[in-house]
Amino acid sequence: MKKNIKDIHGYKMYIDSSLMTEVGDKENSYLLYGKETFQDYTNELSAELKDAYIKSKDYSKIETKGESYLRRYFLWNSLNNEDSIENKVTIILLNPDFACSDFLDATLKRAKYLLENDLKQSKIYSSFAVLNLTSIRQPKSGVLPALLEKFQPLEDDKKFIEEYIEANINSNMDYILAWGNNECNIICNDHIKMSQFVLKCLASAINKKANTNLYIYLNRLTGKENPPHFNQQGFNSMKKTYNDIKIQLTPVSIFESNKSYKLNII
């Protein structure tokens, strides 16, 4: 297994060239995909799973770009902010949508907008990176369990995320946790939720006294203690419950209770 370490503007990751494909201009955008494409599996997927790709409003864009990859491990995108290269931020979301090298999906457009506007009051970044609890690329969350069952990506995903957090342990890295409440669908082979594995990795980095800072993008957690998702729909739903909700980078900590990792607002 041939691996090399890549540094994209201070964001470090290990790349397995036998499994991964690099795409992007490396100045404004960079993506790391798995090598398999949707077309590789058109004869194996059910009609429902095929439609989940083909009938997506953004699928034609990634097909035109030649980026209809099934998996995305990593995304990096520049921001129109003042130079603040020492401040690096990685957003951890649920699973990738159809963003590609010259197009951001709705969730990432919102994340980028907030980092260039509201969240600048808390901290200024010149770029952002994105990881996900699973690399399976699919905007329709209802079919995600079936795709996870078919492609079994989580062992590769665990390895990539663990190595990413370790590679950036001394890099002054901030993490915005934003995977929302649907993370209960993403269960590893050992029956542990992927979100628990990620929190364990982040807790380990913090325990090593690394300069690793954790945030959510609102001033409160959801009712299930999961970090709120960046999508507008989730924000509107929370606003109905909490009319005083504010968009800001809110520091959180990780604590362990009954062998489970949980978040707490500092």
C-alpha cells in the first residue's frame, strides 16, 4: 500500500494512491476522492439507488465535470477573507453531497458564507477543509444506509480520519463539528457509531495537549446533544424552538460518560 503525506495550505493528510484520486487546482479548491465512480456500479444498483444519483438536481454537474465519484474523503476551499493562514479549520459533516472542483453544494455554500460573514466575528480563516463521518457521496440521506451496506466504506473512513487528526495534531487546527442528528445511521462494524469514533480521536488529540480547538457554529447544541448541521433547514427548525439562537463559533469540550463520548458547551 503506497502512501504519501499531502500538505494543502497547511492541512495535512495521508493519501493511499491505490484507492484515492486527487482533483482540483490546489490554489482555490482541492478534493480527494475514492477511485470508483457511479458508472462503475450502474448494473449493480437498484432502481431506487440509481435514481438517488441521476435524479439529484446537482448530479449532471458532477457528471459533466467528470467527477461522479462515489466517495469523497476530503475537500479544501479558499475563502475571501483577510490573510489568516495560521488559523486552519476543518468542518466535520455527516456525508458528502455533490460538491466538485468548481461547485459547492448548498450546505458548503452556507458554510462558506458564514465563515466569510457571521463567523468572522469569532475567528478569521483564509480557507476551510471538510471531512465527513462517511465518505459515501449522496445528497439523499434516506438511501445512505443501503449504500453503506453495499460499499462498506467505514473502515477506510476511520483510518483516513484518524490519520488526518494525528497528522494535524501540532498544526493549530480548529474543528467545527456539524454532523447533525442523522449520524445514528452510520454504524461501524464494531457496532460503534462513527461519531463516537471521531469524538474519541479528537479527545485523544486534546489529551496530548495539542493546539486542537473544537467548536459548533451555533450557541447551543441540539436536543440530542449532537452538533447542529450547517444546512439552512436545520437552522430554521432550531429557530422555531429557540428564538434567541445566535450564529457564532461556540467552544465545546468532549467528556466521557458511561463509555460514551459527549459534547458540552464550554
